[in-house]
Amino acid sequence: MKIAIINGPNLNLLGEREPGIYGSDSFESFLEKLKQRYPDVSFQYYQSNVEGELVNALQQYAREVDGIILNPAAYTHTSVAIGDCIAAIKVPVIEVHISNVHAREEFRKLSHVSAKAVGTICGLGLDGYRLAVEYFLNKS
């Protein structure tokens, strides 16, 4: 199975950025643990702070993988383009958020992604990514 993980803006700062909300592990170290836990899964990883680059990555990986785990970060609440892209591609996408966006600022409760995604996991820290992998493995 091939799974792409695509992270949006500021997630390159995991481990440094607001550890009370996002934890103290970098995503790269977490990804290594994920690869060890699931040796039969081929993971592709992409992170960008630029909206159009995320759209391009979604379109590209849609042709190459069996599922996409997407944390659009702040673009969740603002990007119609990312939502439209998810609706246009055929591969299933799971939306993941490290924090519980529903327990934060009011503007974070709007998602342009959720209605287009297969499902949404939020508030479970980095473990949300693992749960998304489990979903894809159980659906195959």
C-alpha cells in the first residue's frame, strides 16, 4: 500500500512551535516511527507553506498512491482551492489535525476540506496520522 502524507503551513516547525498544543516531536522523527511500525506501507511525505504547492501535491499524489492523509493546517479554514482539489481527485483523503480545532478559536471551526474528505481526525495529537493509516489498511 502507498500512502502520501501532506502537511500544510507551519507544520515544518513541529517540535519547536507551541509544544503545549502540538507536542515536542518533529514530524520527521514521528514519520520514522510510523515507517517502522508499518514496514509494508510505502510512505510519501510532502510539506509546504504555499497553498498552490499543496494543490499540486494533492493532484500529483492522487495518481501515485492508494490514500492521502492531509493536514491542511491553517488552509483548512480558508482554502476553497484545496477543498475543490479533494473533490476533483479520485483517491480517498483523510483530514487530520493535531489539535482539536473545535476547541480553539471560532474561525477554526470552518473547514473547506471536511465535507470533501472521507473522514476527519482531530485532537489526538500525532496519533491521528497513525489512526488514518489504520483506516486505509483496514479498507484495503
